[in-house]
Amino acid sequence: MTDVAASFAGRSLWQDAQRRLFANRAAVVSMIVLAVIAVASVFGPMFLPWAYDQIDWDRMQALPPDFATGHYFGTDSVGRDLLARTLFGGRVSLTIGLLATAVAMVIGVGVGTVAGYM
């Protein structure tokens, strides 16, 4: 009788939410794209030949991508590498997003705790 009861054991809310999330292909693809962007923003600048604030004096105008010089997105009008600047901007955006989420959670948990107590 315990085998029958075990076969009908319900799923938790977390398991049900996880099953529904992974059944949604758009959500899974979005999570993968976001993870790739986050990893590229955090670790990508370490592998680039140009820093985000380094000026290439030979390319002092907005030029298209040039793989020979390592400017994979090209340069801006001052000669700075656009890929390095894009990845650095991604770091800043991720930091702001995580900080805003943490602040919202602290405020939300605090208000929820007070509301539940009262």
C-alpha cells in the first residue's frame, strides 16, 4: 500500500514552478542569453587586447570593426574600443540591477515582516 501512496505523492510548489518554467522554451532561451551576457560582461574584458579607457592613437575616428587590430566592434570618435566599453557597461548594468534587487528585497521583507506581525 505504501508503493501506491508513493506513486501518487504530490509535487511541491517549487517543483511545479520549475517544471512549468522549463516547459516554456522562450523562458529557457532567455535565461541562456542572459547568462551568456552576464558571463561575457564579467569575464570578457580580461581577454580583450584593449582596455575600456585606452586610446588607440592610430584610429582616432569612428571606424568600423577591424579584426587585425583587435577592435571587434570598431572604435568611437576618440579611438577607444567599443567592445571593451560595451562589456564594461554591462558590468555596471548588472551591478545596478543586483543592487536594486537587494534593496527591494530588504524593504519588501521588512514591510512583510511588520505586516505579518501586526
